[in-house]
Amino acid sequence: MMEARATLRNVRVSARKARLVIDTIRGKDVNSAINELTFTDKKTAPMVTKLVRSAVANAEQAGVSDPDRLYVKTVFVNEGPTMKRFMPRAMGRATKILKRSSHITVIVAERL
């Protein structure tokens, strides 16, 4: 079975928010996944759409026979590096702000 992978690293969105988007496409065929993401109103959706298309292109380069038989086999989000910032608050105090990032991976495979 032919598999292809695409990874997007250091995306400036928290892993928790990205998982809301990727959970909607897990296990779907590629065309319906892209269609679903097109109408999803989240910051991560266009990034994941581009990533799915990249995985399909990688599969075509690897020699998949029919790109229409591809489906999203695995998709997952891992935490990336966190930028730590501080915001001044009242009475000389400061509050930590965590600017989180994530790594998104999509694996497409041919449906038998």
C-alpha cells in the first residue's frame, strides 16, 4: 500500500486549537476532506488544506496509481516550541504569556 506524508512545523497556533480542525478530516477521502476544510471557519483550516494537498502531491510523486483513491489515513498535531513573553501588570507585577506553536502531520494512503 502506497503512503505519503506531509509535515508543517512551527505553526503559530496552539495544538489544542489545531486538533479541533484535524479531527474533522481523519479517515475521510482526500476530496471530501479538502471540501470540509474549505468551509471550516478556523485559522488552522487553510493551513491543513494546503498540507493535505501537499501530501497528495507527494503521493503522486511517489507513483500512486490513482490520486482519487487516496484517503487521510493518519493526521496528528504535536506541540512545538513555546515562546515565553511577559506583560506588565498592576503594582509592579508581571504575567507570563505563552505563545504556543505546533507541528501538524498528515499521512495519506491508497484505499484498497
